[in-house]
Amino acid sequence: MATKYMQLVLTPAVQQAQDKYFGRHQAVERVPESDALTPDEADFIASRDSFYMATVSETGWPYLQHRGGPTGFVKVLGPNLIGFADFKGNRQLVSTGNLNATDRVALFLMDYPSRTRLKLLGYARVLGAREHAELLEQLAPQPLRAKVERLFLIQVISYDWNCAQYITPRFTAAELEKYVAPLKARIAELETQDKR
């Protein structure tokens, strides 16, 4: 676990709750300014086709948004920098607007089949896709570039891996097809044998 993450989330109010319910609290001292992503985090991020991003409005309300794209659409650009292309959507721009008020974000990246979750905390910047053509090329595959309106860059401060407890395995249609294909082939083989 990256220590900066726990320092950021174990606020005095959280520690008071731990004291109340557990009789003691966790404390983290002497941590770096940020925790660099390791190859494990980079590989996990590169294998995702979606994530959830939380922002906070200037009225203090949290907002959670699902973001998706082709596998690998979130790019690791450096030891503490990730980016992704923002495709045309419902045109509400809630996340984008919230980031004008405060640049803090929290991301949940899920791998439901393996029951794995990576949480990231960071600072986000939103850039116009047309004004940053070189970055657009880096963040979006050619067939999708026309659908990109904005680019998000997130300076990752820290991350945390969660335990698998209570994560229900879920599978995409493509993942299910991979598991079912051998069964379908075997059924077809047995049906052919049965006809003989």
C-alpha cells in the first residue's frame, strides 16, 4: 500500500470514528509528497476499459461519473501522471465544471472478474482536445479522435489497492464468450457424435 494515500484519507474525523468503533485509530507519519505508480499499477490501468471518477462541486456535493472507452484508453504518461480522452457524451459537463472549482479527483478502477480494485487520488486538469493535437494523438486512437472533446490529465498523488471482499465477479460479453466458447465447441462435437 502507498503510504501517502492513507495519510490523506485518515483525517481527524476518520480517526475519531476509528477511536469510537475500534478503541484506537491508525496514523501514518513520514510519508513522501506523492507515491509513484509502479509497473503493477501501470499494467492494471492499461488493461481497463472503464473507471469511476469522483469530483466535488463548489457547493460541496460529490459527483461520481463513469468513464469508458476501448481497453487501455487511460494512459500512464509518467510515474505520477495519467491521462485520457473525454469522448462526446450527454453534454452536462458536471465533472469538467466541478474541476474548475477544485481540481481534486478520486478514481476507482475495477476488475470485476478478478475482484480487484485500484483507487487513485490526484489533481486533474482539463484541456481542449483541438488545442493539444500532440496529446490528443497520444491519448486517443485514430478512429475515435473525432469524438474527443477534451483531454484529462491527472497528477496522481497516491493510490490504494482494496481487498476482494464483497466485490461480486462480473463479466463482459467478450469475457463470457471466451469462457463459453470451449463448451460450445464440445457440445457441437458431442452433437455430431450423437448424430453418427
